Amino acid sequence: QAEEGLKEAGGRQALQLQEMGRRERLLRADVGRAKEQLESFKTQVMRVCSPAAAGVAGKAVTEQQVMEKVRQISEENQQSQEREKCLREELSSRLSRDKEVSANVEVFKKSLCKLQ
């Protein structure tokens, strides 16, 4: 009876080991696919950011290159936003001046009409 119990336990352990091996193979395959997807994503990012730099001479794009390009685009975006803000302020100022000039012209017209 003890021997049968040991055989059953050994059988269960063998099945567990087989299952663990199967899971390990699946995980390794998943990791391989994830690496391929990451490399593809990095290349796509570089193609969008800098078509000339993407895949030059068949070289793989490094994470550092991708991060640097994303950082550069982020800085350019921030500069563009600051420039847009300055232009909006300038436009607002000019519109205020135009309104003031228009109001002064109206006052001048009324005064001129009164004088005639």
C-alpha cells in the first residue's frame, strides 16, 4: 500500500514536472514574441520620428536612440507650445490695441460730425 502511494505520488510529481516544463516553454515563447514586438515597436517609433535614422544599414534601433528621439520630440513640442503661447499673447495684445484704435476712430468721427 505504501509502495502504491509512493508510485502515485511519483506519478503526480512527474505530471507536475511535465506541466511546469510545458509552462516554461510557453513562457519562453511569449518572451521571444515580446522581444520581437518591442524591436518592431522601436523601429516603428524611429521611422515616424526620424525616417532617415530608422534601420540604417540593417542595424537594430537601440532603446537609447528611441528614448533620445522621443526626448527630442518632447522638447520640440514644449518649445512649440511656448511659442504658441507667446503668439497668442501677442495676438491678444494687438486685438486690444485694434479695439482701442477703433474706439478712438469712432470718437473722432463723432467729433468731426459735430463740428460740421
